[in-house]
Amino acid sequence: MAGCSTWKKKGHIYGRNTNPTVEVFEEKIRLLEGAEAATSAATGMGIISSTLFALLAPGKRVVSAKDTYGGTNVIFTEFLPKFQIGVKLCDTTDHNQIEAEIAKGCDLLYLESPTNPTTKVVHLARLSKAGKAAGAIIVVDNTFATPINQNPLELGADLVLHSATKYLGGHADALGGVICGTKELVDRIYHFREINGATLHPMAADLLLRGMKTLDLRIQRQSSNAMAVASYLESHPAIERVFYPGLSSHDGHVIAKEQMKGFGGMLSFMLKENSLQAVSRFLPRLKFAHAAANLGSVETIVGPPATTSHVECTAAERSAMGIPESLIRYSTGIEDSADLIADLKQALQSF
Ligand SMILES: *Cc1c(COP(=O)(O)O)cnc(C)c1O
């Protein structure tokens, strides 16, 4: 390292700033997303907060949707307003409303598709075009789709980010976040992250790199398992409704078919018996699914938003967000789809 600390040579001078293992991880996502540059953080929220605080300033205005990830939503509703940054959260699938809000003035357009937990789909190319016309920086959270199934930069976004904790790592054993885009934007985000200190740990980067060796295989299997499970549930008499972008009954199916290469491993469904009590009778019967708040792992994970991702909300707030009390989020793993279906079948027997 001699010479690095006096700018004579390029190199790694301090772990909070850069690390060779972390750089390999960033480079891998950069290539998968077809971007000019990439930088990472300790968690998905680490990269999302670094991005918003690096790119925004008092007087700027963000346009986004109501259905963003819970933590992101807290930044929009609690933290950005403290810095006199305007935030407008639109109905997630009301593209006309989002376009109208963008036209009123938009410095940063923040999108997510498919969303959590009802897998709503937003038209990334259409909204990116509107964002561009208004001079906005367009940021897309691509965690649910992964770079295997969707590449937002090709659809007009300026930045694409991931919670690497989910599908990229894929084994529920490491946390991480990453963002890719133009060098100019990524450098600004890196500069903020280097100072706020939310650096990705090299050992986590190593675990994420190990997981990513099977990313493509896992996503193929998780997508086909999710399709099989969603189709089975849709035909089951005890099920009220299934939300999966791969189903032709899904509101966003046509858009998903246009912008995604596969429909991913996330689905959610409602029991006919619409109560948390019914959910708490149903979930313990599942033998092949772990009850947890995480998602995107090789094992199937289930959880009701009412007690996991949206536990901070009241029942009325969840209802206003379109999240029924008996909704169950199902993150499909890589098990045999016949086993998953047999498991659901026996668990649903008395409903
Ligand atoms: C989990 C998640 C995040 C936050 O990631 P962490 O690694 O938990 O900080 C952001 N966006 C989406 C869509 C997520 O699922």
C-alpha cells in the first residue's frame, strides 16, 4: 500500500472507504445491471438512505408511491420532511396521477416494482419517460425482481438498487445493499456512504458473492415454483385471492410481461376467512415454510404483513393501504414445487 495514502498510487487505504472483496461484489452487480458504476452499503436501507440524502437538498421534491418498502416509506414520511424536502406519495398503480405529480415538479422519482406485499406492478418505461421530461433522477428498487428478471436501466432509470440481503445473497445469512448507475451519480452516493459509514463488511460481501454464484439458477427455480404455487392457490376453494404478477388475473400482468423476463418468487394470498385468527391457525400447519419477516432465500418463508412488514400500522392503516388482515406473504424457495403444493393442500384442509 506504500504510496496510496499520498495519492501516488491507486489502492485501498481504509476499510470504511473501499475494500477489494467489496469491489468484486459491486462489479458483479454492475455487470448484471449493465451499469457504468456501482457502490454498496451495509444493508438495503443503508444504500437507500445514502442515495436519498446524497442526492436531495432542502427545497427539492420527491415523487413516489404509497407501496414502497416500509423502511423507505419511513424516510419519506418522517425524515425527508425534517429537511424541508417535499415528498408526494401517489397511489401505486395510478400512472396518470404519478405523471401529473411528476409534471408539477420532480427532482427525484422513486419507484419499486413489483411491490411488497401485494406485488403491484408499475410501468417503469412509461414513468421513467415522464421523469426524464421533468429533469428528475429516476431511482428504482429492483429487489423483488432481481437483475435476472428485470433491468430498470434498460427501461430508462438512472439508478437501480437492491437489498442484497434478499435474493442476491439468497441464503438469509448476510446483509447488504447496492446501487448502480452513471458514474457521476454513483460517485456522489459513494461519497456520502464513505462519510456516514454504512459500509458493507468484507465478510458479508464474501457471503453475498458465494450466494450469487447460483443467482440465476435460484431465480429460475423460485419463479417457476411461485407460478406453480400461485396457480394452485388460485384454484383452491378456501382462497379468496392470489396476488402474483405471473397470473393473467393480476392487474399488472400485461405490464409485467412487457418489462420482466420472469415473474419472480414473491406472491401473496388471502384466505376466504379474513381474520388474523385464521392466519394464525393456518401458518403453524405449514411444514415446508419458515415463518419469518425475511424473503428471497432458498427456503420458503411465509408471514402475514400484519405481524411482520407492516406491524407498525394499525388495522385501519393496513386496510387503507390495501393490505387485508388475512393476507399472507409467501416467498418461494427452491424446494420441489410438488412438496410445496402438497404442504399447502394439507394446511388448507380444514378451511
Ligand atoms: C428488505 C428490503 C429493503 C431493505 O433492505 P435491508 O437489507 O433489510 O436494509 C429495501 N427494499 C425492499 C424491496 C426490500 O425487500
